[in-house]
Amino acid sequence: MARTTGNAVRPSMARDDRQPINNLPGLYPTEDWVVHYWDVKPNGELHSCQAVIQLPYGYADACPEVCIGEQGCVHSVRRWGVRCYTRILQDIGFDPCAYLSHDKKRFPEGEDGEIVSILLQATHFDLPSHWIIASEQHPLLLFDPEGTLKGSYTRWHTYLGALAYMVSDGVVNAHFGRLLEEDRALYNEALLYLLQALREKNA
């Protein structure tokens, strides 16, 4: 089973204030994209969620329409949110050098470090959540300002994977996508077991 490293399963820093999510507000023109996703709450409940993220203006024109299961402009999904492709910024003529602050206190590594920061913050978004999942059963979907599906992701943790991580305090860090695909009955049985285990743990 696939394992993740680094900050892939860190908690989300996003606030659920119903406002468009923009890591660099007012720095450059943007367009509103709607992301639909599934979040597992601390008690194990599964919730369908929606948020608006603001990508640089012109991003939509560079992304073709996709079907569910095709990634399109979505690079990956993590527990904390979604990452869109930074390479698309080059396709639309987005120049991070135009937005440099030259603040040596914030970026002691110089302009190169700030350029990387701008590119990542323009395309990587924390979403209001506890534990975002994204599987064939519960895909993340990203729609452009016109409502056209331009990105999706189905290869992250399943519902079972999130519950296993929560019950084990991170000891079990696996997607369980193959089990969902090959043995749905066993997957559902494990789901019920872990939901009960999480309730007992939180009691």
C-alpha cells in the first residue's frame, strides 16, 4: 500500500469563514474556482464540502475540460488541501518576478526563494477540513469559473485510509485504494470496525 512522507498529512491551516481562499490576496488578478471535496471529521463522520479558491487570472483558459478520474490541472490532494500545477502559470505568462517584495527579513535566501514561494502559494491551497480524502468513491472535483470540470483526483486516501490513520494516531498511513477496488465487502467490513474503534477511542 502506498505511503506518504513529508507534510502530506499535516493538519489544514484554513479557516472555515466562507471566504474565497487566496494565499496572496490583492497581489495579482484572480479568478474564482470551486472545489468539491470530502472531509472526515474527528468523530469519523464523512462530510461533503465546497470551497472557492482563487487562481491567477487566465488559468482556466490554459486547462482543458476533463472527466472524473482525470487529473487535469490538479497535481495532487493532501490531507490539508489541493495542489494545482505550477507549470500552467508559465503557459499563461504569469511572472512571479513582477510580484517580488525583496523583503530580506522574510526571504533571507533571496529572490529565488521568494519566487518559489509565490509560485507555490498561487497554486497550493489549504481547505477547511480535518482529513480530506480523495478516491474513486469520493473524488475531489475542481470547477473553473464557468462551472466546467477542469480537474479531479481519485488517488489519495480513501475513507478507510483516513479512519485507519486517525484510530492508530498515524501509525497506519495507507490509502487502501486497492482494497476498495478489489474487495468492497472486506473494505466495508473494515470501515465499520474502524468507525466503532474511533468512537470508543473518543469516548
